Amino acid sequence: MKIIYYSHPCFADCDFPLIGELQRMGYDVRYYISIASYSKKSTLLNIEKLYPHTGIYPAADIYKEFLAYNQVLDFSKVYIVNQKHKQKYHPANLLLMIRLFINFIFQKPDVIHLTKPPYLAQKLLYFVKSKLVLTVHDPFVHSGMVSEKKERNRQEAFRIIPRLVLLNDKQATAFASHYKIPSSHVFINKLGGYNSMLYVAPTPTHVDAPFILFFGQIIEYKGVEYLLEAMKTVHQKHPEVKLVVAGGGKYYFDIEPYRNLSYIDIRNHYIGVPELAGLLKACLFAVCPYKDATQSGVIQTAFAFDVPMVVTDVGALSQSVQHGKTGLVVPPCDSNALADAMSHLISNPVMLNEMRETIHNEWQKGMNWTPIAEKYIECWRSKKQELR
């Protein structure tokens, strides 16, 4: 079976270990990843300079940054779909998508696996819709990220593509009902541990006190305003502890009152892998104060470093974090509940250590990528059989 897997840098932290595992299992999988000026710094990738030509190239030939992960996957079948021009409608980018479609067709793959709904010239892929599989990372759009155009693309993709992969089962029924999708079109898999970061040397944190960590892009649905308010309460009980808020993005509320607080360290820039690895290795625990969610790669990343989590009960976060065993689960949009949970963990170092041990000894075993890769193979084979 020949598989083409076409994805984007924002999913590198879950794609790299999956593709690597499929390669180790002996499957013929060719991994294509789009790089553009707006996506060269994302998850595992911190590309300093965009390659100045539009085209399709072997990954390691044009971006040496990929080689940091040569223990994770074999780059001999990893290709960059490089977009020199930022504008999606630029003729060179449209032509590139046509070239990519022709490239895929000439390879005669059994499966073309996507991680985002096709847009513009990518919709040529609908001519071979029987070969398509789409991973739906977000069954429902996050608050503050609604776009009519993107939603139309999503609805079109869900209607046309015959196999949709969801990464948790909690939202499967609601997703199929909302988008009027036959349940037979939905396939359930899950995320494994985001362990690629473990191969990167961490940098010092430069935090002069024990600290709690929030990391990730600053977007409205992340609920950072509730976390900052909670930290005021935590500081009254535990003045020795700081909060580090690490992530790029535009703050959607007034952040200025918090900038001058000595116990809050705001790092409003893209957090590269070495910096994030250092923060995860040194923090007490991490927090996801989300207002809404599906599953979260933040949890998979934190747990790869044995870091317990405080999360809100939205999406499938309460499935990922076992309350009292690998972290604590609190109601969303509730600063008092967040503060109580954070203070409880600070006051109970024995519990924190037990959580770390549970994550390391139990969670890690369940997050192996081998059975996840096998489930994808099952998905692709069953789709192929249906078409006979």
C-alpha cells in the first residue's frame, strides 16, 4: 500500500512520530509538508529563513532545521511544498498546488491523507476523492476563530471526503450529527505522546523561582485571562511561586495590568523547542485554562516530559487528564476553581511527584505510536476494501 500524507507545520508534533512509526513498520509513506512565511515557526519547527524558491523539494536539502529530528523519522521520503509568496491567491502558489496534484496522481497512491480541508487549487484533489482521508483535528471551530470561508471549506470537505478521522470519541456523535455525516464515514483514532521534543537540548529557563507554566499560542479560546486572575489569588497563598505565560499571539484583553506583577513572567513570542523543553523540565506543573477545546497537543507535550496538568473540563481534556492521577480537572471560565487547583498542587508536593510517576509509568505506555499507526493502516485498508 502506497500512502501520501500531506500536512502542515502546525501538526508536526503529532505527524513526525506517526510518520516515523509508519516508516519503521515498513510502510511506503511519503510525507509532504507545506512551508510558507506564515508557518515557518510552528510547533517543532523554527525556520529562520524561508527558502527563496517556490516548488517541491526534499526536506533536508533546503531546511537543515529538520535534521534535529533525524532520530524520529527518515527524511529520504519527506518533501517540502515551499511557498515563496505569502498570498494564497498568488499565481505561483496556485500553480504549485496544480503541480502538487499532478505529482500525487503520477505516484498512483492508494491513499492521500490530509490534515486540513482543501482550499483553492487544492480542491483538485476532489477529482480523486475515493483516495482521500482527512484527519479532523478540530471537529468544532474554537471560539474566536470562526470564519465563514473556512467553515464552507470544512463543510465541503466533510461532505465529499469519504473517511474522516477524529482523535477522540467524546465528540464523534455530536460531530456526525452537526455536519450530517454518516457514522460509517467517521473513524476514531487518538494522539500519542509528543516525544519528538525529547531529542532537542533544552535551554536554561532564567526563572528565579518555582513556577507554573502556560504554553501555546495566545488565542481567545485559551482562557488566559482566567489564569492570570487565578494567579493573583495563588500569589496571596504562595508568594514564592511564579507563573510563566509562554507563547506568541495578540492578546485579546488588556494585558498591561499583569506585566508589572513580579510573579508573572509574560513571554509573548514564538517559543522555540529548546526554550519550551527547558521550561517543561523545570516547571512545577502546567495549566490549560481553555474556554473550549477538542483534544489538546499541549497535554501530549507536557506529559511527554512527565509534567502534571491543571485543565478545564472542555472537549476531551478530561479524558486526557485523569483527575487526581495525572492532574486536576476544573470547570471552565472559573478563576476561583483554577486558583484552588493550582494552590492545592503547590501545597502537595507528594501528590505532584505521584502524578509525575503515574504519567511516566502508566500514561507513557498507553501513548505508544505503534498501535496508533496500526489503527491508521486499518482505516486506510478498510476504505480501500469498501471501494472494491
